[in-house]
Amino acid sequence: MEVQRFQSSLESFRRLRGWSQAELANRAQTSRAAVSAIETGRHVPSTEVALSLARAFECKVEDLFQLGGTKQEPVWAWPPKRTPCRFFHSSVLGRTVLYPAEETFLGAPPHDGVFTGKRQDLRSSVEPDQTLVVAGCDAAIRLLSSELERLSGFRLLIITRSSREALELLRQRLVHVAGVHLADPESRGGNARIVQNALGVGYCLLRHARWQEGVALDPTLKINSVRKALQSNLRWIGREEGTGARRCFDRLFLESRPRKSLSSYTANSHLAVVEAIKSGWAQAGVCPRLFALEARLSFLNVEREDYDLCYPVELEGDPRLVALVKAVRSSSYRQMLGDLEGYDTESTGEIQTVS
């Protein structure tokens, strides 16, 4: 008969609150020695003590304590394209997920290991439960990475994906959070309606920011209005289906010219749009203001979009997610975010339940 292993997240929860063992013991009406013994795995708490500890953190008992059976093999978020392959790892709802390293404008932390084709050789001392994984396309998330680590010690792994791709990874429980900006600013329900249609209920949206989306242009064109840009015979770079930029792109052109006259070339990221324009391959494309101005391109504002961080309700007690909310709401992060071109942080940190 297999004996299941008792696993505790008590220390992570306590450190996240900034409590000493004595303070936690006082809040849970138990002894500091008991807290220490539970955290070090020397003692399994009684039902009464477990309930008292969960009440102190205002969470569920299963958020603090779990039973682990046989060790499960890690799963790949997507198959490696080659071997050897560098990878990162994180725990998502009880299983370890491996992420093949990708080239990204956001940069990346040191990898956790190398897959040789036969085995995964670990290189890092970072445990899977110390990493929060966000899939999305907002460049400002790179600022959140440093703020999260400063406040909690947790690492943020950023996977660059469109809103639709990010939601699909979230649906498969391969990431903790998906960045979303798919809602038409004039439609009712916003991103909550998009998430409900795509995934159903049981999710929350954490407002990251409201940003400006519009047309990035070759600055030598001297075009000063969206109407003039649409009427000019420009080389446009489009975006793939399932992106907020594509929705904005389609909205512009459906009001101005026949569908058949649109560019058949698409970029797979905001960065690819500005790179296409900088290289001269294209003259115009849709992206957020920040990307255009950092690339020294001209920018014509079209609309303001809400960029939300979507996560499942079942992760609300995860210390990493608690730390994420705290970091987004921190005054230091809101100030940094507000300093970026085209970012409005008035509603940053607000949470909406998708029901």
C-alpha cells in the first residue's frame, strides 16, 4: 500500500504576510513550536489546528496542506522544437509544467534545466512552486516581474502570447494567468464577456492598466491623422486572428476600404509590427502606443483598451497569486506603470469576477 506524502505551504503563506512564527501561532491560537514543526515536516497538524491556521490566513485548508501520492512526471506546456532544449518549470494546480525557452523581447530569467531528449537535467535551485507564469502581450509586465520579486521573492515567468493563445493556455491549466485585451471599448461586458464566452465562469479579472491602441507609422511620412493614414496608399502590416490589435485593425478598415485591399501579411506580436515598420518592409500597423514610441515611430491614437490579467478562482489562495495582486496594487508599481507612454492606471488593481 502506497503511503501518501503530506505537503505544506504554511511557510510560504506566512512569509508572504510578513508574519513571524510566533505571530502566526498567536493568530491561530497554537504554539510557535507547533508552527515550526509543521513547516519543517516534523508534524502533521490535527484537524482543529489545520482549521485554525486556515482561518488565520482566511483561506481553505487545502490551500495550506495537500496529500501527494506518487510523483507525477512533468508535462510540457508545448513540445520542444529541438534538443537539447533549455526549459523553465513551475507548479500549476498540482502538476509540474515545463516551458521550452523562447526568444523574447521581455528578456528571461536563468533557465531551470536542459532537456537532452532523454531526460531533464536541472540547473537551477528555484523550486516549481516559486514561479508564477503569465501568458500575454503587454510589455509592461516586465516591470511587474521585478516588483513581484522585490515584494515576495517569487519569480515571474512571462510567456509572450496573443490574448486568444493566452486564454487557451489558461483553459488547459498550463499557466496561472492570461493577459486579455479583446473587448471592443464600446461593447458591454468588456473582457469579462470575452472570457465568459471563451472559458465559462469561475474566473477573475485583475485590471493591469488601460492603454492606448492605435496606428504606428514610419515617421518620415508626416501623416497626422488616422483618416489620412487610411486614405493613403500605405504598406500595412496586419496581426493574426485572436488578437486585440487585429480587432482594432479590422474595425478601422471595415469602415474605410474593401476587405480585399488589406495586407495579407501578418505579424505575431506588437514587437514584430514595429520591427516591420522600422526595417522599411511596412509603413503602418496597429499596436499600443508604448511599442511605437519606444521604437521611435509616429503614433496616431485610435482607442483606449482595458488590459486585464485573467486567472481561475481556484487559484485565489495560491501564495504566488496573492503576491501578484499585492504587487499590482502597490503604489510603487502603479507609479512606474503610470510613467509609461499611453498607460492609464486609474483602475489598476480592480478585480472583477466572471460569473
